[in-house]
Amino acid sequence: MIGMRKLLQEIAVIPGVTGSCIFDKKEGALCKNLHQDLSGTNLETVGIHLIRLLQMGSMVGLAISSSHFRFDRYTVIGIPLDSDSVLITICDAQANCSLVATTAGMLAADMRDDMERDLSVTTSTEQEPESEAENNDEKEEDTFIQVQLDEVEQALASAIGPVAAVVMQDYLARWRQAGPSTSARVPELADMLLQEIGNPELARIFSERVRSIL
Amino acid sequence: MGQSNDNAGGRIGGVSLASFLQMLEQERKTCTLVVESEDRSGRLYFNEGDLIDAECGEDVGQEAVYTLLTWQGPSFRVTEGEDRLRRITLPLAHILLQAATRQDELQAGEEDKEQAPTASSPLESPAVRNNPALRKLVETIISIPEVRHYYLLNRQGKMITQSSSNTKLPDFITYSVVSGIQIRKVLKVKGPHRIQLNLENGDMLLVFPGAGMIIGLQLDGKASVSSVTAKLRPVLTRQVPR
């Protein structure tokens, strides 16, 4: 955490930077450094969309090193730290975004090295119980339930498009954490996925398809 | 690399550049031929024996080929093929004949006339052919040397025309725009005016979400965003029918 704060403090001094944040898909905003104009900003939404974009890029064969979204007042830069976390930097529209991205990228690379070092210490102690849990899941998830899950994903794709694969992975992880992977719990997963469908008509169609699957 | 190094290329056994291009065509090669002469260099791109693109300084496509064929005693080497936008639609034999004619006419002080592009020209696709604004847009995009491929989509993400056979990238481009819209709502701003995705191999994907369509450009590592945007600005402000 100290390393993350240090990273954000170093980014904050780059001319034009209005705010920055390290966002993790599972943990949310780990660390923030925002100017008061952005203090109320919901960076969770920004972080989730940036991470999904990076994941989708990976699925279509694009290894994205940074993403820049240019708006009228701000430019939002997302730099992946690992597969589940992203460094978000928000700059003024007039800022030298190339400089910001290059500098932030360099600092993020240093951070990434530190994170990998920390992760290798923590995962070596946690690895055995996790892999044991995964083995249990694999035994429980027989072919039939896998077919059901595939069909639920297809129904989701009809509603929200090709990002369904990425969204499904997210929700499957949470669903598995909440209980055993059984056919009886698939409706619970479908209810969770409904949150992703903004359009009521598409949500209704998705629910009907899931009912027919079950 | 030098002219005397057979492994690197150059005049291998007395083969001229034109002859080597024909050999690559006959062998159905997919490769990039890097041509160098003094302090100049250029590239010719082959896909399964078809010469699909070339670049030489500011020139791309056929003009670049004509320039390269005028160089005296160039050295050349074969490198890995690249996925490129097809700017060249004439068969190699026509281009070589055209190049020879241009050389003769240049000496005679006359102007050459280009042959009409074949049916596989990007400008001849049905979506583009009957739409002057779209045609102008595609012409402008093709003229930018750093463009590897382009994707033109309507606002619903449906493909209007694209230069690549990649069917997954249009969906990704659409999703990047959707992500931008979601971020816009959070930040309470207008846009996104432009989305830039830098890739680890140095290339870039540039997305312009316009009023009438979404333009996605795959650019090579030499591209300057401001330069590409400046070249596109005159055509981006036109209303392109959906």
C-alpha cells in the first residue's frame, strides 16, 4: 500500500494530472489521489470498464499497454498493472498525455515489479489451500452444469454482446465463492448477471432464455 | 547487411529488384522486402505472392513501388510478412510494365496515366462506391502511410466497410466506444472524442466515435496521433450517411 501511495504521489506532480487511482477488479479502489473537483467521482465504474476493455483486448489478440480516452475536459489513461488491476490517471484536456502515460507507465512498471515480489511471497503460503478448493470445484462442475453455464453465457451475449465472456468470468468467480457449483444455484447466477443488462426488454428476454435452459 | 552478403539479400546472383519481386510472386511468398539504397529505405509487402502494399518515404502503395524501382543498385532483404491494408490492386506484371513505361516517358518528358484500379480496390466495395463522402473518407485513410487497416462501423457497431479480414476487432472497437460512454457518464464530461490504445508491440489502435459512424484505425509504431488526426479532420467533419 505504501508503494501504491508513493506511485500516486509521484504521478500527481506530473503537469496536468488531476487525479489517479489504482483499481483492482476484486478489491475495488486500492488507493486514490484525487483533486477536489473529482473527489466525488465513482472510480469503480471507470476501473471496471478499463479492466474489461483490457481483458477483451487480450481475447482478440491485442496486448494493450495503455488506453487513453479523450473527453472535452479530461483525458483518462488506463495502464494495466496485472490482469486484474489498472492504474487510472485523469489529466486535464490540455495536458501532455503522452508524457503522462510514458511517465506513469514507467512508474507502474516499478510498482508491478514490487507487486510481483509481494505476490510471490503471499501466494506461496496460500497456494495449497486454493488449489485444493479449485480441485473440489472441478469435481463438482460436471459436464451437465458446464453445458448450462455455456448456454447462460450465450444468453448473456445476446443481451450485452461480446463482452459477455469477460463479465461471465467475473460473476462465475463470485458465484463459486458463495457456494457449490450446482445446477440448483444457476438461477442465483442468472439473477447476478441481470444487473449487467441495462435494457429491461433485453433483461426479460435473458430471463426467459435462462428459464428455458433450466 | 551489404550487397555482397547473400544471406541478407542484395543482388543475389545478379538478380534485379524487379526480378526478385517476380520470384516472390511465383513462390507465393508472404513476406516484407526491405529495400535500401544509400541512405534511403523502403518496404514492399507480399501476401501469398500478391504485392499488396509498399512504402517509401511519404509515398505508399503503387507510387512507392515506382520510386523503389527507380533506385540504382539497391540492396534488399526479406523479413517477416505483415498484416497490411491492401493499397495495391494491380497485378505485379502490370506494375512493372507501368514502372518501365513511366521511366521511358519521364525521359521523354511526358506524363503517365494510371490504369484504373481493379475490382478488389477498397474504393470499389459496394458500401463505398456509391457514397461520395465515404469514398473520400476511405481515400484519405488509405493515403496515410502509417495505417495498417481501417474499420468503419455505424453507431450500432455494425460494419460498413473494413480493410482487414479480422472479424473480432470491430466488436472490440465498438466496446471501446461503449466503455468511453460509461466513463463519460461518471466524469460528467462530453465525448469521448478519441480513444487511443497503445499496444505492447509498438502499434496503436485509434478510434474516432463520430456522429454518423465509428472509425477504427490500426496504425504502425511510427504513427503520430496528432498528425493522423489532422489529416482526417477535414473528412471527419463531413456528415457521412449511416
